[in-house]
Amino acid sequence: MKLALIAAALAMAPIAGAQTWSLTSPNGQVKLSVQLADLSGKADFPKGPGLYYRVEHGAESSRATVVNDSPLGLRLQGRDFVGGLHFESAQPQRLIDESYEMPRGKRRQCRNRAHHLTLSFKNAAGQPLELDLRAYDDGVAFRYRLPSGASSAATLEAEATGFALPADAKLWMAPNDKASTYSPAYETYYEDGIAVGTPAALGVGWEFPVLLRTADARWALITEANVGPNFCGSRLSTTAVHGIYRVTLPDPAEGNRQGSTQPSSTLPWEMPWRVVIVGGSLAGIVESTLVTDVSAPARVKGTSWIKPGRVAWSWWSDNPSPQDGAKQKKFVDLAAAMGWEYVLVDANWDIMDNGNIHDVLRHAKSQGVGVLLWYNSGGPHNVVTEKPRDTLTYQEVRRYELGLLKKWGVKGVKVDFFQSDKQDVIGLYHDILQDAADFHIMVNFHGCTLPRGWERPWPHLMSMEAVRGEECYIFDPKFPERAPVQNTITPFTRNAVGPMDYTPVALSDNKYPHRTTAAHELALTVVFESGWLHFADKAESYLALPAAPKEFLKQVPVTWDDTRFVAGYPGQFVVLARRKGDTWYLAGVNGQARAHEEHIQPGAWLPAGRYELARIGDGENPQSFSSETQRFNAGQEFVARMKPYGGFVATLKPAK
């Protein structure tokens, strides 16, 4: 033990001749350190002074390293900011403390509070680089900035940023997919608790976000945020030499080989935030809003037209149905019967028979149901033939189309098949969001990249796919086996960084029968967060439900005032609590082949008082429900019982 402590102390000791700076979070629990030093004796770091950072968690007397000394720096055409850097100045540390509101997400009222420090450097050629650092109570963030200089523009060739993870950490991470007609789209499976250094199976890197657990039970989630049209989406290297995962740029084959892999920008150039969310438990990951905290403020003036909601959707149960006007009217009637706000008419609605889209629009208006329409994002970056396509790529055509939709009374669009993280496609996302805002059209992206905080500047962005969702019961024979475990990983990974359009509550079987119970499926409406909640199954499945689950689906919200982690472990089970007004929704899913029982003390998040508790859980067989109502005191123990691959939902309303 003494030898281990001595080794740890030596590892923390400042390098002779190094210049060091550090920031501590307002609550003192998170520390971000940066040094300009020669660390050539460690890992594979080059000889000579370079920039390195470290992330620690815990009180000053018991801090533990979550990210070890890791490289920083950029290589641009004609500019090297990796070696030969010289410190110029540091702006005075300041406190950022602002509140902002989100129309959907983990909570409505959010707080961006951190200590901020900006360091300025010059390279050997005298060219400037600025490094912004922030320490939050729940993590850290840093970004590079190139101020204006002799040149008016710059092109990034490579980013030296890395994440040196503890050798004994466990990781939950998803391999980036190879480029194809329908990929990459962030739809691979998360690996469950793998070792640091495990190579990505497909050889094209690992996706953000990455979840890690240290040997002493600290948790961290690594991702990026505020990626603007002046940058690309990045990922982590396929391998981790010396445990260091390095930021890499997109694959040239993405997006039908259109666009450059190297982002360019005029100066000044503000690059994305690299984000490490940190916590002593999984609550720090699940409850964090750090991704939107560091993102740009809302750019939309007047948001009364932005209305999240529940959506009836026919495509999962009947793929050709968007081409049939009568079938779409049936799903309009489903939405009206269930009190859902919208119906989505999916691909190929513009070649509809048995009526046309205007018949559907008129019927929906008569029933008080809003209409959402599907679009292909292509353009030259994809060769997918589903229609309508080639209407959103070019601004004049896009604005004409959005103007038509506004005239027709359409409330939103689902835009699909992007297949690229290159700068040209990242720019297309922003262009669609900008123009859609001008015409008061809400947006959902599919076949798309990962959420990177865009829902803060663009609050009409209701959801994004970027997940292997329930449509894979149609395409993937492995999905029924993998889905229960994935459903207990994504709340701590993919859905922790932004809205996720998983299209849940498939109660009937499609091509590949599911293993999850009906109560598990029901619970996903609360466990997963999305501004548009698309119900996947056919109308008959919902209309024939017993009274309790049917009423639950009529009432379940999609916007939340608060979110709390209750219990769980990725790959095993998860229980979350979300609040809407004074009602708490408690939900859990079990990803294991054995039953699970969890004893919960709600007093940590449930205000004192008496409540009406309504619980829906697993029934006698996997496709049946049990239900009960009772009085409940906030000081009581709540016992969550879930059958194999099972789940439950419960509502807690103040007793009258």
C-alpha cells in the first residue's frame, strides 16, 4: 500500500521546468489541470515541450485521476500547434453562472455554472492558439480557438487531443460503422464493460460518447459538444496505444465520398468543446446537462410554436403504408383516440395512392392532430432512393419546400439518411435547422450523427436517431437478443448526451420476435428521452390494451421538469425518475435473463408527503401486465420487481 501511494504521488508531481495551470469546479469536486511540459518519458509522447491535461475527481484530500496526462494540440496546413509552443498569457479566472430554459430534455430549467480560464500560446512560428478551459461540478470541457492573424482562413489536418484512460477502467463504447449506403449512422451496438485498449471491431474508430468506470467506482462520459458548421464530427481512434484514445477525423468514404475530411474555417475559429462528464456515481452522468451547458444559446426568437409531443407512426408495422392515404387516416384516428399530438407520414408519401397527402392533412386537421412529414436529406451525399429527396440540399429549393409545408399546416419534418460527419454535412444540419426555424417547422433527424448540443441553439430540434432502435426488429436477427442489454446501456451513454428517437413500445412482434416484456416496452417511454415520442406499433395493439397501460400511454409526458438516477448498472438494469409538474414518473427495465428486485428509498428525490401510487408491471406472461394502485408515503420503501427482460412504470401524484 505504501509503495502504491508513493507511486501515485510521483505521478502527480509537477515535471521539472513545466508550466502548470489548474481549475477546480465551484463545488471543489472536479479538477482540470493543464501543463506545458516535456513528457517524452511517458507513453509515446514526443520529445520536447507540449500541452497536456488531466482530469481528477473528489475532495482535495481524496482526489482520484479519471483521465491521466493526455495530449493536446492541433496540426493545420502551414501551422503546427503540437510542439514548440510558448506560453503567452492567461486571462483572469472567472465564474460563469447563467440559467437557460429547454423546451425538452432532462429538465426545463438548466444552469450553466463553471470556472473558466483561457490560456494563450504561440507556436515556433509566432502563430497564436488559445485554449478555453472549464471546470463544472459535473465535469470539464475544453476547446481550441484560433484568433485572427496574418491569415484569414485555416484548414485542420489532424487533432492531437487524446484521452488517456486508467488501465484498470471498464468501458462501454460503440464501434464506428463502415461507410455504406446507409451508414455511418451511430447504430452499432455498445460493447458492455470492455477493457481499455480493446480495438474497435470494424477498424474505423469508436463513436462518442464513451462511458468509463474506474477501479474505485468513479464514472465519466466522454463526448463533444457545440460542433458548428465550421467543423466536422469526430470520433476516437480504433486502438488506444498506451491507453490513449485519440481524436480522429471522418472516413473519406462517408457521405458517398462527397466532401472533405479536413474542416476549414475563416478566422477567428472557435472549435467544438471536448467534454468529460464526471461523477462519483451514475447520477452524475444521467442527470448532467453539460453538453447543452457549453453549447451556444438559443438562436430562435419566439418559441410558442415549438411543441414536443407523442406521435402515431405506421411505418414500423406496415412499411409501405405511407403510400396509402386510407392507412394514414387510420393512424390519424389512433392519435386522436389516444390524445397524441401528431401523426408521422413516413417515406414516399409524395407518391401516395388511395388518397393524397392533402386528404390526410384535411382529415388530421378535422381531428385536431398535427402532421409531421418525412424527407430524404440527399443531395449528393447519399444515393438512397426513398422520396421526397433533393428538396433540402440547396437553400433556395429548401426554403421553397419549407414555405409550402407552412402553408399546408405541417408542424414538423423527419429528415433521414445523412451518412457522414464531414463538415459539408454538419453544415447541412445547421442549414436545415436555420431555415426550418424561419418557417416554424420542428425537426427530427434520422440516419444521422450524434446529438452535440444543437437542441440548445435550435430548440425546435425535437430528437435525433443515432441509435440502433426498434426498427431493427425488421432488419437484424441479432436485435432481439441484444436489445434488452442495450436498453440498459443507452440511458448512461447515447441518451445521456441528447434526445434519442428510439421509436419504442413495440408490443407485437415484427419479423424478429422480441424478448422484452410488454412492461419493459412500456417503461421505455420514461427511461428514454425524446421530444417526439414515436409509438412504433400498429393501431390495434394500442387500442386493445388493458385499461391501465392504455391510460398510461394517453397521459405519459415527453417534456420533463427534472430527471433523477435512481438505481442501475449499464448492461444489467436501470431505474430512473422524471418529474412533470408535481407528478413523478418512475420507470425501470431489466436487461438480464433473470428476475431482478430493487429496493428503492424515494426520499432522496421525492418530496415529503402522501401520494397516489399507480404501478404497472410484468404480468403472468411476457406480453401481459399487472397493475395496482395504493396510497404511498414518501418515507416508504418502493420495491421494484422486474421479471427476466421485464420492466415497470409507476406514477406518484400528491394525494388529494
